[in-house]
Amino acid sequence: MKKINDYSSYGCYFSNSGLWNKVKSVAQKAGVKVVYAVLLLYYVAIDENVSAGDKAKIYGALGYFILPIDFIPDITPGVGYADDMAALLWALKAVWDNITPDIERKAKAKLHEWFGTIRESDLKLF
């Protein structure tokens, strides 16, 4: 299987409606960690101070997440979101310096709205 080192080319699959529809349909199955990664990336992407290059990386990773056909199908028990998480982590590492306390606060607030009480340990990404 070919290893992907750059998810930027998947940006053409990104749309706001596609992202929120995907999150809505998979949030419980994918889990808090995946949704937290998505939210962090989304809030970084809409920050006007973030470079176009970093936004391209984010939209690529989110586009891969939205894409219905993955290297590992999402329905595969136990590992279905592993490739999606790899794409999200790739983008997070690339743009980590853009994640402000305000972005973290917004992402956590949305998680609490959708999932209820969240343990801080559930949010450890690296």
C-alpha cells in the first residue's frame, strides 16, 4: 500500500457542508479525539492570520477525512478511522504553531456541546 506523505492534494474534496455532514454522521463512531482534531484544524483554517500554505494543508487533511473512499474503509471495526486520524495528525503537526488558546477553547466548547463531559485525557493527540 502506498504511504501518503502529503494530504494537500485532497483539498478539492473539502467543503463546509461536507465537513459538518461527515462529522455529524461519524462523531460517535469516530470518537472525541478524531472530532477534536477536526475542530482544531477547522478553527485554524478560518483564522485570517494563517498562511495560505498552512490552510492548504488543513483543507487537504479535512478533504481526506470527508472523502467517502479511504485506504482503510471507515466501517472497518477498530481501525476504520486510523487513516483519517493519520491525515489529521499530519496537518496538526504542520500547523501546530497556529493553534491559539482561543482556538483550543472553541474546539473544546463545541466538543462539550456535542459529547457532554469530556476528560482532558481524551484530548491528548500526540
